[in-house]
Amino acid sequence: MTLFASNRFASASAAGTDWRDAARRVLEQLEKARLPASNIGFLYITGELVDEAASILDLFRSVTKVEHWLGAAGAGVLGTGISHIGQPAISAMIGYIAADDFCVSPAASLDSDAHEIALDRWLEAHYPMLVLVHGAPDFDVDAQGTLAAIERRTSGFLAGGISSSRKPVLFADGVDGSGFSGAVFSQNVAVATALTQGCAPLGPVHTVTRCEDHVLMELDGQRASDVFLEDLRALGGAGMQECDAESLIGRFRGDVHIAFPVSGSDQRDYLVRNALGVDPERGWIAVAQPVANGDKLLFVHRDGETMRADLSRMLTDLRARLTRERGSFAPAGALYISCVARMQQGFSDSPGSEMELVREIIGDAPLAGFYAAGEISNSRLYGYTAVLILFL
């Protein structure tokens, strides 16, 4: 339970016996911050506290005198160098951004035709740079389509995540449990964002040559499962060459996924989706995404080592780029949104854990965040990834 502060932002995170205890611990730290002014806050709570979300928001607004709050509930919350999982916990960051340079938008208005007049007027007068988006999971809603609609409307870079608590909670000046909410920041707010995939390719990119809906039948003119097994054998090394299909699939179940390269990306970017099942007899593979002939895909492997390596690469590259462009690296504040799958794989509490590695490379910048049920970057919905947003 430590305060982290820059000249513009301050953050603290803590677990407690209940919502009052956790809130008290965080607020006691934030009250020590000597910021010139604060007018915006970022608030993340664990699933154990969702029933008290409104009370928590009211308390933070009352004590800090910060009117505008953004955030969500997750299976865990993140702070500078630390994560809190499976217990009542809160992570918060307060700071100052010129009032004219951001506009908070509550749920259902970011992409709606019946949007707020205030946001409409703001968009007419400003050029949006970053759109911080938090969403609630709804399997009846086309989340990717909604994100595309928000992008068309705001013309900004979308980044954020989906609430992963048992009961979805979104903060956007109030409390809601559905839709998408967040805030739009103008070009006057200097930010940088980056995405880490956490996966490593097993083999080359393949072309879908026969498929139906969610089922891959042929890749590169061969049975899809044969191509899959060949890539798996490459991962397993020489000792795996004689293993049958069932043994191979069983050994790597849950660690191997199907990735679809993002067209036009120069960042080796791809969308990772689950392999739902393999039929060795027919040679088919079911995937959690509709596919079409001509689509490109590759099989990828994810474990603690690949997640750590890709996160380190992303952070190091981002730090080097900003140092070149700005002459130094001194982020004023940060938001970090990581996939619940990374938490479930033990990356949150292993030696050299995720948040320890982030702190090691970006330093003691004030930071708040949460574990999400889907991560948003560049208007796309990802899985198994982590998104970093730096306020510069």
C-alpha cells in the first residue's frame, strides 16, 4: 500500500477486509499526494466489491473532490508493481487534464444515435486522439461492430477493456452495467499506447483453402489437423515426432491458439482466438471465429515464458521510441489492462510477475488498471493480451 506520484498524477492500490477498508487504505494514500489540482480519476475494483460500486464512487468523489471518474470492475485490479486478486481491492489514480481536453461519455452513448449533446458539441470543437473505452460483456451484442461504430463516430484511437467481474460494472461519472462507456481525449493530451500479445508463432502463416462457418477443413490444400499437428511437432521437438494426434493435442491443450494476422499492420499484429476442437478423423478444426477461404492464420503458443518475453519486448521498444522522440522517458501516469487468462496462468504471482516487469521497465509511474475479459486496442477486441496507456 504505497503512493506513487508525478507532477500530474497520483495512484494507490490496496486490498481490505471489505469495501470500506479497501477504500480507506487507498484514500489515505491519495490524500498524501501534493498535486496542484485534480479533476479526473480512474477507478478499478475487484468483483468482490461490485454490489457496493455506487457507494465506492460516491466516497471517492466526496473525499478527493474529483468529479469525473472512469473505470470498471475486474477479476483483479492492478497497481504500480502489484496485483490484487480474489479479495476486496481497489486501484485508483487521480490527476489533472485540462477540462476542455476530455469529455466523459456514459454507457450507450459512445456509439448511439441518441448520444449526449455534450459529447456531440465536444467532438465538433476538438480533434480526438485517445478514446478510453470500458465495456460490459454481452454475448447478444456484436462487440467488434460496436467498437467500429465508436471509432467512426469519434475518429480517435480506441483502447481499454471489458469488465470481467461476476456482475459487470462500468464507471463513467456514474455506475452502469451494460454497453460501452469511457472518455474522449483531445490531441492536446499527449499519450502513447502499446499492446503485448504474449504468444509466439509455432510455424508459418497458412492459407485457408476449405472451410465452413467456424470450421477449418483445409489449410494450404492439406487437411487442417495435419498442418496443425506438424506445427505442434515443431514446438515439441524431436521427442514429439512419433506422438499420435491425441497425445499431441492433449499435451498442448489450452496453450495453443489460432491467430489471424491483422491486415495492413506493421507490428506483427494478430487477433488470437481459441481452437474449440479437433476432429482427427476428418481433419477438421473448429475455431472461435467465422472463417472464409483465403483467410490467413497461424498457430501460436502461449505460456509464462512467451508472455514475459513479449511484454519485455513491448515495454523496451516503447521506452526506446519515446526516448528518441521526446528526449527522455518520464510518463506522468499509466493505465494497464491485462487479460484474465494471464492471471489464470500464474503470470500475476510468479517470480518476475507481470506488474513487477512493467514497473522494472517503465519505473515508478502512477498506474491503475484491471484484469479484463477482452482487451481493446486500435478499435479491435483482443484476448490473451495486455494494453498499456501512458499519459506523457
